[in-house]
Amino acid sequence: MPQFFSNKRLILLLVGVIVLVALIFFSLRDRDHANLPEQIVKDVVGFGQQLFSKPAHYITDLVDDVDSLLNTYEENQRLRKRLVEYAAVQAELSDVRNENKRLKDIVGKKDDLRDYEPIHASVLARNPDQWEEKIVIDRGETHGIKKNMAVMTADGLIGKVILTTPFTSTVQLLATQDPDYRVSALVTGKTEAFGLIEGYDTERRELILKRIDSAHEIKEGQKVISSGLGGIFPKGLLIGEITEVTTDDFGLTKQAHIKPAADFAMLEHVIVTKRTSTAVDGSDAGNTGEAMDKTADGGKDGDGS
């Protein structure tokens, strides 16, 4: 025992451990203020952290600024390229419009299947039992709305007006189960083909394009637009994209499933298209016999009620 206490190093170590344990125990207690040793330690540690953290943050911020500058430069180059392309497209479009106007003047044509006057409207109500079949909008006869006017959104075609009142209108959507509801459509791309939107697959939530000439090689991914030949829907309104192509039961024509461009379940703002060209009633949509034979593309008997 005397030998143990005579060893000064062991005594100092033991005292140091005791003091350290006491300090730890004292610091773990709930207190509102730190004691003097804790304040000194915290200040020293805080000063050291600031001493190292400020340069580190400065370097990190500098690297981030350089990276952001490089990204900004690359994005600026991309935007410049797109701006040049956009300017070229605008110039080409302007030239095409002028040429189109000149050709119209030459042939004396006044109407165009693409021309229409947009009438903006908001959705007022939807029937829960017919959620994806009909909507009611806040524009009616006093706003120039008439029966059979096509209705679209910014994404694409959604349906047509079937009933009007002075201040509201009812729109029947393309997703309807009405077997007499048809839209004359055109498959665009390298290979074009006409057909009729007839029916809606509720399980796949896709439109069905029928009566496509089997000689045309259409493929998945091709866009489908309104042909403008049915008398109701203006030409060029996007309907959707082909997801599958099959042959009918008799092997005479093809049919395709179309993923709609517009979301029928989420409709708030719509556009009613008031055609500037002469429109037809489209009430002969059910006559698919002789009329189909007379029109290779099925245009005159499309867009029916």
C-alpha cells in the first residue's frame, strides 16, 4: 500500500480520472447555465470550429459557385441553340402561312378544316355515375356555343357539345360508352391512315381506333389527330398516341388502341372550338354502309352524334 501511494504518476492518474468523472457527472445534470470550466472548453472548441469551418465553407461555396457557373454556361448554350432553332421554325412557319394564304387566294378557297375560334370555359359539374362520359361547362348559347361543337383542352381533344342552355352546355367525352359516338381520325407519321374512333376500353382506359385500311403499316407511338372530314371536329386536334395495333376478326381492317392525350378524369378548363368553315350536322354517323364505301377515309360518316 505505501508503495502504491508513493508512485506519483499513479496518484495523478487516479486524481485525474476522479476529476474527469466528476466533471462528466456534473455536466450531465440539467442546468440552465454552464460553469466556468465548461464555458472555457466550449469557447475554445467553438473558436477552433470557426477557425476551420469558415475556410471550409468558403472553399465549398467557391466550388459550388464555379459549378453553378459552368452549369449556367451550358444551359445558356442549350437555350441559345434552342432559340436559334425556334427562330428558324418561326420563320419557316411564317413563310408557310404566307404561302398557304397565297395558294388560297389563287384557288379562291376561303375555308380551312383547321380554322376555328376558341371559346374558353370552365367545368361546372360532373355526374359521379358518368364521371368520364359527360361534363357541364359554364358557357352556353349566349356565348356562341352550339350543339356538336368540338371541345378540347391544352393537351388534346376531349369531346363535343351535346346539349346547350343559355348559360351552360353539356359535353359528351370521347370516353363515352355510346356505340354511335364516332370521330373521324388521322394517324400521322411516315405512314398516314384514316380511321374512326369507335368505343372506349374502360379496363385499359384507352380509345379504340377502327376501320383502318390493312394496307397501311401503322405502328405504336404514332400520333392520332382529328381529320376534320367528319364535319364537327376541326382538323389537327391531337387525340392521342397508338399503344397497340391489331387486326379485326375478319382480317380486312386494322384497329388500334389510343392512349388519350387529355386526362378525362382531371378536367377544369376547356376550349370549345367554333369552326370558321362550313360545318355539317354529322347526324348520319350511324350510316356506316354506303357512306363508308363512298369515302375511303370514312370522313363523312365520322363525328356523329
